[in-house]
Amino acid sequence: MYFSPAKIKATRRSLSLAMPLLVALAWPVFASARIKLDTVPSEYTPENSPTNTEPVSMSSYHFEVNEETNRARVVVDYTYPDQLIYDPDDDTRGPDPSIVQIPGLTYDPVAHAVVYESNGVRDVCATVDVHGGLFGHHIKVKNTGVCTVSAVVANHVLDDGWRLHRFRAIDTYLEVR
């Protein structure tokens, strides 16, 4: 098969243009900041089934804002496999959510955004839509994807001064890209 010099040159040029894009897409994305939010038990015992323990996992997260103080916080919700079965009769309503305020995470009312500022870098974690209407004042906070929450099951050791107590728990982190 014969390729003309012009065709070879055109192919090399298109590859030289495409190569940086391919490298950029293949390059792993690392978080510029990873902040530990909380450590929660990795198991939950429903109140109406004290002999049954259920594994806990993170179900969702969202940001909340306080317009009066310009504060923002992260709320992480957890679930367990049989929550639909036990929840109606479980007065505690499952594992408690983690509600965390982080230094550097604030509500910017001018930009209508939840922002995280650290080391001179400002990242927009969520946008905030403020609506006033017939039914009053409403706020809708929408994640941008720049700040995400991850959960990792980890082994922990608690030293009570005499013994070491080993247990598994879920560590949650806010990751800012």
C-alpha cells in the first residue's frame, strides 16, 4: 500500500493535534483538597429489630446555606439495605446524617454560590437559586460537581488507655477538584 507524502504529513499533523487531547482524557483527575468530614459506624441496628445489624453506606450529600450568616455546610445522608422494610417502624429513622461546617466553605450571596476557598483558590461547589413567591422565600442549592463527597470503609483503632478496640467505620471526605 502506498501513501503519498502529503497524506503522511496530514496524518502526522492530525495525530499531533489529537495526542494532547488523548493524554488529557487519560490523565487521572486528582482532588486539590481532601477534607475529612466525619467517621460513622459501618453498621446500623434498626430499633424494631435489635438482633439484626445492617451495613451502612452513603446515599447522598448536599450543601445547605444560611443567608443571614453567609454560612454553608455539607450534609451527608446514609442508608442501609432494608431501610424500606424497617424505616416506617424505626423511630430513629436510620443512621443519623453527618452535618458538617468546614473552614473555608461559605455562602457568597453576591455570586449566589457555595464556595470553598483555600490557599488563594476559590472553587464553586454549588449554585444557589433564590426564589420569592406566593408561598414564601425558597432556596434551591444545586451541586456543580467541583466538590464531591466520597465514603471509604476503614479499619480504626481506639485506645482507651488500657486496651485497643478495633472496629470498622465509614470515613467521609469532601474532595475539591
